[in-house]
Amino acid sequence: LRLDQVEDLLAIEQAPRSLDAPAGEGEVGVFGDLLADPLADDAYERVLDGIEEQELHVLLRGLSDRERAVLRARYGLDGEPETMREVAGRLGVSAERVRQVERRALGKLESAWRG
């Protein structure tokens, strides 16, 4: 850092600065525009997650009830993810059958997503 930069940093630290103050000499904008809003990032992520979730629900509608149930359980769409054995026990089928259904359902989702 140059001496003038250090002095500027010390001056900023000592004097409160309004968010509406000019950002600097000859620059366009105000100081508040330079600060990141952490809540805005969270809101953006929630919107993106919501869009992805909506798209997923649309794609899931194209599956059979059993395929939907297997994917929801395996990937924790309604809670915690379950193992193949847990899903198999709940559905009264073998773990191998759960694997087959899951694989078929994922193939259908991929085909539908790629359109």
C-alpha cells in the first residue's frame, strides 16, 4: 500500500461515512452502492431454488406413482434421504427393484429435462 492509501483507510476508519456520500473523487455513484447486501444474495438463491423446485415438480408429474415415491425417498425430497433397503422395506419390494425403478425414473427425468 502507498502512504496515501493508508491515510485514506485510516480516515475512513476514524470518521463515519454516509451511505449516500459520493463513492470517491470523480466517480459516479454513492458509497452505499459499493456495499454488498448479504440478504439480496439469499433472496436470489431462494428464487433460483424455487424455480428449480417448480421445474422438478413438473418433471416428476411425468413419472408413475412408484417412480415418484422412490425418487422422493431416495433423494430426500420430503425429508431425509433413505437407503435402498429402507425404501424397499417401506414399499414391500427388493432393494434391487428399488434400484431398477430409480434408474428408470432418472432416465425419464433426464429425457424430459433435455426435451
